[in-house]
Amino acid sequence: MTKRGRFITLEGGEGVGKSTNVSFVAECLEAQGLEVVRTREPGGTVRGEAIRALLLDPAPQEPLHVDAELLLMFAARAQHLAEKILPALARGAWVVCDRFTDATFAYQGGGRGIAKERIAVLEAFVQQGLAPDLTLLLDMPKEAATKRLESRLNDRQEQRDRFEKEQGDFFQAVREAYLARAAQAPERFAVIDAQHALVDVQAQIEQTLSARVTAWC
Ligand code: TMP
């Protein structure tokens, strides 16, 4: 029987360097000879990416209701699980996902103020017990993350998306909600101090991964 693959997620607020480190994690696992599926949320499938565009569109003319935002996150996730994540895990591939449901608890829960209990109902409905095996939470103080986000947007001449347009209090609440979730599930989370130079951050990630991969393989 094929051994089920492992599900690894990367989380953190805006500007903490997640995308670069998603690639790094995928490369570390591939170097161990593992099949890796790299993906992201919201998105990861054609329909999920269409939902992502709707969620990130900063168009101010029609505000998106917070419950509609929450349900769209889970709609994209249901498609992503059915079409990509579950089949990959079943064939023994490892899935490395840029954000998953911890982001919903942090952004829609902490940031938007939706009660965790309501989010947990949707989590149970959509995921039916599936949870990541390991979550790397890239953490840094809000001020440092905001600076990095601004310089990235300037360098790439990018416009802010609907979430990036939020203000400091929102990002502070997101960070606190992430840290609270990590404290509640320390066996699943590894909190990475992302304030340091990239090589140091990646050394922390590599150390966490090598301990887990050895234990799992
Ligand atoms: P990204 O910038 O990391 O690609 O993510 C897109 C945005 O979506 C980011 O600002 C966080 C937000 N988000 C939520 O608000 N809830 C969620 O469940 C997920 C997965 C992302």
C-alpha cells in the first residue's frame, strides 16, 4: 500500500517572506527524493484562482461582506482539497501549501473579528478531519513586516490587494491570532523567527524539516 504523503503549510502575515520560503521547503524535500506538490491558498486550482481574484480585487465600489469572504475562502479550499491536495497525499506526494486554514483563523478570525467557533464549523465541514502535519509560522513584529511589504510593492511597482490595504491594527490582530493558534497546537506548529537574514531563517527551517522528515520517513 502507498504511504500517504505529508501536508506542510507555511503561514504568516504580509511581508514575512513566505513565498521565498515555500520554494525553499519544496527544494529541501525534493533533495530528499520526495515527490512534492507546491501550491497556495486561496487558489491552487483553476476555479480556486478565480475565487482568489475575486477575494483580492481591491475594487472599492462594492465592499465584500465578511461572511462572503469567509465562505469564499472555504469554497476555494473545498475545490483545492478535492482536486489537488487529497489526491496528491493519497498517491504518496508531499504537499507544500502557501497558507491554509490557520490563515482563515488569523485573517477572518483575528483580523475581521469572526468568532473562531463559526470558522471551526466550516473547517470541520470542508476538511473532515484533515489538518496539516506541520505548519511553519513565519513570525516578525508588525512594523518590520510592514516595511518589507512596502519595499516589495515599490520594487515591483505592484498595487496593494484588498488585504494589503488594511491598516496596522488589522495586521497586529492577525499576528496575535497566529501566535495564539501556534501556542494551542505546539506539536503541529514551528514558529520561525523571520526577522533575521534569509540564510538564518532558512537554517531554522532546515533544522525543523530535517527533524520531522527523519521521524516520518
Ligand atoms: P498571499 O498574499 O499570501 O498569497 O495571500 C493572499 C491573501 O489572502 C493574504 O492577504 C491573506 C489572505 N487570506 C485570508 O484572508 N484567509 C485565508 O484563509 C487565506 C488562505 C488567505
